[in-house]
Amino acid sequence: MAEYLDVRTNYNKELLKEAAKCINDGKLVLFPTETVYGIGADGLNEEAVKNIFIAKGRASDNPLILHVSNIEMIERIAKDISPLEYELINNFFPGPLTIVLNRKEIVPNVVTANLDTVGIRMPENKIAHDLIELSNTPIAAPSANISGKPSGTNINDIFNELNDKVDYIIDGGDTKIGLESTVIRVINNEINILRPGKITYEDLSKFAKVNVSSHVLKEVEKNDVVLSPGMKYRHYAPSTKCVLVYSDDQDKLINKMQELENDNTLVITNDNNINKFKNAIGYGKTLEEISHNIFRILRSVDKENKELVIIEGVKTTGLGLAIMNRLIRACSHNYIEL
Ligand code: AMP
Ligand code: MG
């Protein structure tokens, strides 16, 4: 049973002292960020970080992101930072962007899965920022979920799953964005998107040429070289079978979804289309609303006991690329594009 701190309405930094002590004592703290909730531990404490992998059932070759509160902390754990990387840090930190940098020796191998690089992010969320600052150590924190499940975007959704696996829970209400950070790596002065998120291809293109990893929308094949190990794994998936459908032509899209629908299906669709189906729930109207709601909705579908969940896809521009990356995985690459 974890200790529980509710800071949804009343928050001040003082309240986090006990949670920061937990981090410094090598314990696990579930905390909010602007993207999703994280399971945090002292990122420089090897034993503590090992416990994150155990709590999540996470594959040991899937590296963790270190969360920092200032630039000095970045320079404690990373080296050879290029002018372009500093420019990206100055423009997007704090915020929902993770940069993969060359790591220093101080970072334990267990964090980076033995890679010579480390993923670094500076959260904008006040609670996350203050927790890192009070602990005065980079906090290793993967998304708060048992590996394979949708990431947690509010405590209600993940309490039963993680309550007995962590030492301390900080409830900060719904996370603002709802999708994990954009993960990038700069190679030869070009930006490579390893995982799309709120910071988009279009945002990054203002700074350098941007390449999108082919695994963002495609399944990883057996002999593929993957820049981001996380892409190899099943993720975000409900137990119920799901299919994702998309077409640029809205009529075609709706027709196909109607064709797949029967008395034993659930449709997840834009709020504007709910009345076109027998049994549907809306995931919002805008891309921002969809990203905010999608993990909560994916977590709820198993309760409906349906044979099939039919999910409406979105265009892969802007935030749409991140949404489709998560939905394709939620559907285990069961995707119909018309
Ligand atoms: P999570 O924290 O569960 O959202 O997952 C973190 C993501 O960042 C995974 O997809 C990892 O593969 C990726 N990541 C973390 N560190 C690195 C790194 N050093 N190189 C490449 N990808 C990384
Ligand atoms: Mg995750």
C-alpha cells in the first residue's frame, strides 16, 4: 500500500518534501507530468532504477528517460552536446520533448539499457519540476503503467494496477497533454523523431531537417535496426481486439466503420460522428482533445466485453502523427487504410 498525497486543488512545494525523501531513499514515487504520469526513482541509484523495471514488468533492453529540472543537471549526465542540441534544449525545455544525448559514466547502465546514450527531458509540470529540484537528482521515470498497457493519465485509471508496486503516489489530477513526450536524436545535424508527441515534425522543422523513424507507423520486423528500443514492444493495447480505420475521404471512412460494426462491437470515434453508429463513444473533437482522452478511453474498453473495438484514425500531420503512432500500437498493427 503506497502513501497517497492529493495535490489536485491545493498545492505548494513544501508538500513534496516527503516524496523527495522517498526518491533520495531509493524508493518509487508515482508523480504527474504534463505528458503522462511517471513511476520515478533516483536515476543515479542503480538498485532503485532496477525496481522500476520490476514494478512495470519492463524489458531490460528498453531504456528509461532521465527527468531534470535545469541545464546544469543535463550537463551532469550528458556530454558532447552540439550547438543544434543546445538550441533545441533552449527552445523546447521545459516541455514535452526528450533528447537522446551521449551519456556520461555517472549514469548507471540499467537506465540506458547499456546504450552509450541517455534520453533526457525537463518537465514543465510544476509538481514534476519541484520534485526533481527537491530531490536534486535526475529522476528516471517511464510511463506509469504495467508494460504493454496504456499509459496512465490520471490516478483513478492506474491506482489498482500500481498501488502495491510503488511507495508513494502524488495525485495531481488529469495530465494536460495525455501522450508521452516526443523523443528525438540528432545525428549529423539532422533531427530524427524516434517517437512522435506534442512537439511535432512541423515544430522541429524550424530548426533543422527532420526525419521520422520508419517504425513510428510501421511494425518492427525481426532484423530491423531500431533507434528507439521501445518501438519493438506491444504497447497501449486493451485486451479486447481492436482495429484502426482511416481514410482522407470522410464518407469512405465512416462507411467502412459502419460495415465492420455489429451488435458485439464498440466504436471509438470523433464526437461529431457518434450518432452515425449503434454503440459508440467519442474521443473528443480536436487533436488536443483526442490526445488528452485517448489513454483513458483505451483503458475503459475492456469493461464493455465486446468482440471488437473499431477506432477512427486521424490524419498524420501535426499532433495526428503521435495519436496514430499510439493507436496503431493499441490495435497491434491491425490497421485498415482506404
Ligand atoms: P516511456 O518512458 O515508457 O515513455 O518510454 C521511453 C521511450 O524512450 C522508449 O520508447 C525508449 O525506447 C526511448 N528511449 C529512452 N532512452 C533512449 C535512448 N538512450 N535511445 C533511444 N531511445 C530511448
Ligand atoms: Mg511507456
